Amino acid sequence: MAAKSTDYGSERKVKRREVLERKKAIEGIIRAASSLKDHLSYFPQLRHYHKNGLYIHLESGRGNKLSRHAKRYVQDLLKLNMEAPYGPEWPTEEKIKRREMVSQEARYIFVHEISNKDFNEVSEFMGKSRTCNCRGPTIGFVHYRFIMEEEVPVVYVYELQLEPRVQGKGLGKILMQLVELIACENKMGAVVLTVQRTNSLAMNFYLSKLRYSISAISPSKVDPLGVRKSYEILCKTFDHEARVTLEAAHDPG
């Protein structure tokens, strides 16, 4: 009995060490991804975008480095787009979002609209590591972070917000595909995000157009018979381990 007890204790120590080593490795991956100042540097050819009459320049940003103008823009666009979907929950949610947006962990891609002339002038920079100095009015942004979700390194998209006049032109799809590229480049297992159930356009956009899934960690999956939450957690996974953890019901085994 003593020998069996000793063996069991040794196995527990080995498993505990493996868990700690895995956690340390994931934290290292997240730290490395977060330390890069400009994730668009991986994809210089994607800094500029032209489709459906939109001429776009993309720029990286950090929550704790936002200018006063950028902070005001993010606040105003969030209120414009999200006050209705959140309904009576918005005043409380707005306070939370204002704290989140300036966090040191927050990473941004800002969308600037530029003229046809400016776009043609900067086309020489496409596919090169050099960046242009073109700037135009901001028309949207993505706020994302590198975090650990259920012991899986993921990119969590906190916000994808576009001004109403540029919605429906394919820009949202381009931005999410770029986030997915950033996730894969930085060895993340998935892209995860939260959507209000009442926001039917957003739910359709992610589930139907981008092929995201309702995650196994979403409230409706964790406790189907419980109190219905106002949101769903969606995900798109890139490896087997992430699928098993975040898409359990969808994993083919």
C-alpha cells in the first residue's frame, strides 16, 4: 500500500508540473504576442484596402496610448452602435467599456478613410515593410486582446465597430479575416468574441458569413436550462486542442 501511495503521489507531482509548464508556455506565447507594437507589420500589403468605393488605410494602436481624440471617437461610436442592442443595460456596460478601451492590454486596428488620389499615391508601399503617412477621418476600429481562455491562447475581439455609412460594404469581413491572420501568426488557438443575442445582424454576420460557432463555454451551452443570458460567446478555432476545449459539441473527435 505504501508503494502504491508513493507512486500515486509521484504521478500527481508529474501532472502538476506538466500543467504548470503548459501554463507557463501559454503565458509566454501571449506575452510575446502582446509585446509587438504593430501587428500589421506582419501584413504590410493589407494596410490599404479598396472595395465597394471605399479607400482605406489601417493603423495599429494601444489602449494606454490612445490620444484624447481617439478615446472620444471610440466612446462615441460605441454608444452610437451599442446603446440600442444593450437596452437598459447600456449605462452600466458603457462604464465597463470605457475602462476596457484604455487598458494596457487593449490592441487596436483603426480604420481611416482616404481619398482615391491618396490611395493611388500610397499604392507603391503595398507589399513592403515601409508605411505611409496617409491619414484620413476614422470610420471604425477593432479592439482585441491576447488572453488565455480555458487554458487556450486566443485573440479575444472586444469590439468591431464601423460607422453606419460604411457597414455592409465588406469591411467588417476584411477586418475579422485580418484578426484571424494575426491570431494564427501569433500561435493563438482561436478567435473568440461576445455578441448580444438581440443584435441579430451581428449574430448572422459571425455565424453565417464568417462561419463562427457558438462556443462550448457560451452560457446557452454551459447551462441550457438555466437563466437565459443576454449574450452568446462565439469562436473560430485553428487547432485540435482549441476545438476540443472551445467547440466540444462540434469536434469530430
